Amino acid sequence: MACGGPAAVSSQLSSPVKDRLMSLQDNVKIVTTQLTSGSSTRQHGSVFSRAKYWSDLVSRANLVSDWCTKLAVFFSKPPAPKLEECGPVIHGIENSILALVSVYYSLPPAEGTTLNKEVQKSVIDILNGVETLSTIIITNGCNCESDCLKETGGVWNSCERISQLSKDNKAATLRIFINNLQLLRDACSELEEVTTGDGMDELELALGDGPCNDDDDVTGGSCDLTDDDKLLIQSCTRLVKCCPEGVANISRSITKYGDVTTSDGIEQLDAAATIVMTISPCVDNVVTSLYPPINQPVVMQSVAELKDKMLVLVEKCRNFEFCKAAHFLNLDDMKKEILDSFESISKH
């Protein structure tokens, strides 16, 4: 909601208060930059306790939330507070942020890159919320109660999400797999709508606005799906379907056999998470390439890239202990289906 109306004198911030808030804003930016760049030094304790780590992280996040609530109350309506009134609260926010970040840095890298990135993102979300809250107050003083309370709610939500984070690298990796699996299933659904629908109308419905939605056909090709186009889409759909099926089976393997008690187990989980995140963008490229007018060289380039990424996933999985232990996972069959699907596409 935009802030409007002339401000009363008592609602404007004094120079000392504004300067103090700007100092808070600058300090938060510095910490955020350090977190993003990884320039700060990690703490190295002798023993790491997961239970203590998560208890401490949640409690520090709650402190940030509490202090931000107090700040919002001060500035939610006139009169604007004096520095001696709001200064201790601003100081409390700074201390709680430093405590939160300190706990984050006590998470050893050996616990897993995937887990570390998930926690890092959530802590940065909190810092961004605090920075935005301070910006609103600096810009509008006490004239934007709704905006101030709305952003405070955003900080609350970010702080509450800390308790919902993955607690180890196995859970963090599974979260990556589940999120990507949903994206892959959505892509399959889109292509199935195209192949079972009636030409262009179904394509527009499934894929959204495409080049043929414009009045002028700038591509110079036909916007109608030919019979060959439909057969090509069906063949591409077969390859795309290999992706969620394979990812789902590997996800089952991680659920049952993923190991976070050894460094090798944790590293293998990280490797799996890194690879699976490359699959969905390739599937998106395949789907996009099937907009009419279909350019077959572009389609072939996109499906070749997808095939290569899936084969990398298959071959890497051969060395992962959680895949070796999963008797229900047949990587040879997966590879054969990928290659057969690609060969079918290549015949068009």
C-alpha cells in the first residue's frame, strides 16, 4: 500500500534516529554481503551437535523476530520515538543478527554443501527482511503503519521458516529432489496436453503465450502443428517422461539408503543434488523448443542436451552407495530408455 497524505511534524524522524537506522541498514548490508560471498571465517568447534545447533539457530531467529516487532511498534504510528527510546531496540536487532549469523557459521562445511546453502539462504532472507523494514521506516517515518506491519510479518515468516529447514544433508538433498521432481512432472503434464489435444488451441493452453499468439508471425513459419510435428512432440514426451521416473527412483534410493554418518555419504548426496538441478532447465528448453513453428534443429539441440544431462545422472549414480544398495533401481534400464527415446526423436 502506498503511503500518502501530508505527514505531521511529530511523525518525522529526527536526524539522530534516522542516522541510527541508516547505520543499522548499513550493518545488515555488510553482514549480508559477507554471507553471500562466504568471506567470513567459519567457526570450528571440537564437537558438533546437530540438536544443539538447531535449537540455537531457532532461538536466535526468534530473537530477531521479537526485536523487529518492537521496532515496528515504535514506528507504526506517530509520534516518532526519540533515539533514547528506540536506540536500545535497534541495538537489540543488531546483536540478535550477529548472534544468528554466528550460530549459522558454526555449521561445519563437512555437514554438506546442500544443507549449508539451504540454511544460508534462509538466514539471508531474514537479513533482507530487516533491511527492507529499516528502509520503510527511514523513508516514511511513522506514516506507513500498514507497510511497516506488512514487512514485519515478512520477517516473522522468514524467522519461522528456520524451524522448518532440513536438519541434515540427506533431508536437504531430498528437498532438492522433491522440488525438481514436481517441476519435471509439470513439464510432462504440459506435453501430454499437447499430444492429446487438438493442435494449436491445446498448445496455447498448455504452454502459455508463444510466438504464434502475436498477430504477426515474425518467425515466418506456420503456426499450425503438422502430423510430423505431433509425432515429434510425442517422441520428445517419451524422453521427458524418463526424467521424473528416474529422479523419483533415485529419490527413493536416497530416502532408504542415504547416509550422513560418513564424509563420502555426505559428498555423494551433494553431488546428486547438484546434478539433478541441471535436469529441469533442460526439460524447460525442450518444452520451449516445441512452440510452433517448430524448428527441428533447435529441438534436436535441446533434446541432445537433456539426454546428455540424464546420462550424466545415470553414470554418476553408479558410484553412489545409496544407489548401489537400492535393488529396485535399474540404471541400465534407465539408460536404455533414455537412449531409445533419443534415437526415436532423431529419426524425425
